[in-house]
Amino acid sequence: MEDSEGNKEGPCRDGAQKTPQVTEECVLLRRLLLGLENMESRMDRMEEQLKEIAAMFSGGEGCLAQPQVQEEEERVQAQITSLLGYI
């Protein structure tokens, strides 16, 4: 069964009549449901992006912090070598 907007709907419960207010509320509820589904989809994508970012900082391949870490290690090593030269 389709309403005037072409939406498929089942019969009203207990023989009740559909009123413009009920139809409008159904449309609003459908829109809310679609909005929630879209939000859930965006949250799923954000979760995947966060996992990718976390993987980058876990010390695995492609770690964003790796160049800075290497530079710091080299700087500390140079300081150690310099200090050992005084001993």
C-alpha cells in the first residue's frame, strides 16, 4: 500500500485513520532515522580513521613521528660522544 507521496506503508492499527499529522510525524521520524543512520556511518568512518592514526603512532611502518625520533636520537648520540670526549 502506498500513501499519496508514494511511500509504502502498512495499514493503520486498530482501524485508525491516517491523519495529516500522523503522516507528517512518520515523515519526520523517517528523516530522523536516516539522519541517525548517516551519523552512524560517519562515526564508523571516523573510528577507522582514528585506528589508522593510532597505527601511525604505534611505531609501525609509516610512523609520522619517526623522523623526529631519529633526529633526537642523533642529537643525543652526538651529545654523548661529545661528553665522552671530555672524560
